[in-house]
Amino acid sequence: MQADIENILIHETTILARLDELAAAITRDYAGKELTVVSILNGSFIFVADLLRRIPLPLQVDCLSVASYHGTQSTGAIHFRQSNLPNVEKRHVLILDDILDSGLTLHAIVERFTADLGALSVKTCVLLDKQVTRTTEFQADYVGFKIENKFVVGYGLDYLEHYRNLPYVGVLTPAAIERGAAEAKNKFA
Ligand code: IMP
Ligand code: MG
């Protein structure tokens, strides 16, 4: 698995040090408020686990599974995989995701929570913010790291469901991307 990584973009120790800062800001901002954290699966699971253990508030956790991405290209369409969304009436909601790319996923989720679920506030927190020209004017409220426009894996992020368990964020070699694409093509051929 490590052989498929061209370079490590963010080391584990750097990630964890930044999570200390993010957690401190979130703890300060939500002290005394009824907070529900919503983890967007699958990509955010490691980020959420490490971040939440640094936040000493009496919060609730829900998970939401959405699909929007195939391979290294955003498809643009967001699909909510469950019919029942979390009950967040009269609660402050903080949505946690792995990465902000086109912004379509988080934009759709925030709209949904703001429109029909009766939350008091809806904010977002992402580990990574890709510096791209966005089709939607969307910005996250809390950002771990701004990164350049490269496809990254690890620390929860996948390429065709692989590499999520790498402890760092890294860039794939072109060979690994090609191999994955060829394998996926064979599978569906
Ligand atoms: P968006 O809707 O384009 O912002 O895409 C968000 C989702 O696409 C993220 O939650 C990730 O699952 C996936 N994604 C976007 N960029 C990357 C990347 O560089 N590596 C792995 N997954 C990515
Ligand atoms: Mg993904």
C-alpha cells in the first residue's frame, strides 16, 4: 500500500497537532450549547474519532451516509443513503467531513439540515479544503488544512475504497491511479 504513495502531504503528528487546535476552537464555540455532531461516512470516520476525543463537551453523535464521488472525479449528484435523517430539532449541528472539493456534498447536506430539520444552527468542519474554483460558493466554518488541487488518500480518504487506513494524507502515484482505474473497468466490463 505504501508503495502506491508518491509523497506524504500531511504527516500523522501534524494532523493530530492541528486537531488539538480545531478541538479547542469548537469546544470554546459550543460550550453551553446543545450540540449534535454529524459524521459524513465513510471518509470522515478517522477524523471524527480523533477530533471528538479532544472535545470535552456533552455532545451527541450521528452518522450520515451520502454518495457523490466515483474514482477521482466528482459526479455532482448527491444521494442520501438513509430515509431517516437524525433528529436535530432545537440543537446546534456541526457537520464533519473529510474534504471539501467541489462543495456539492456539504452544500446539499447543509441545505437539507437548514431547510427541514429544525436545527438552531448548522455549521461545517472539514479536515481538508482543496483550493479549487467552486461551482457553489461554499466555505467550511472550520478547516484543518488547505491543500492544493491534487487527489489525496489516507486518514479516511479513499481511492475506489482503498487506502482509508493509511495514518497520513498522501498523494497517489500515477501508476496506482491507472492500475485502480483499469481494475475498476475490468470489474464492470
Ligand atoms: P465534493 O462534493 O466535490 O466537495 O466532494 C466531497 C467528497 O468527495 C468527499 O467527502 C470525499 O469523499 C470525496 N473526495 C473529494 N476529493 C477527494 C480526494 O482528493 N481524495 C479522496 N476523496 C475525495
Ligand atoms: Mg470517497
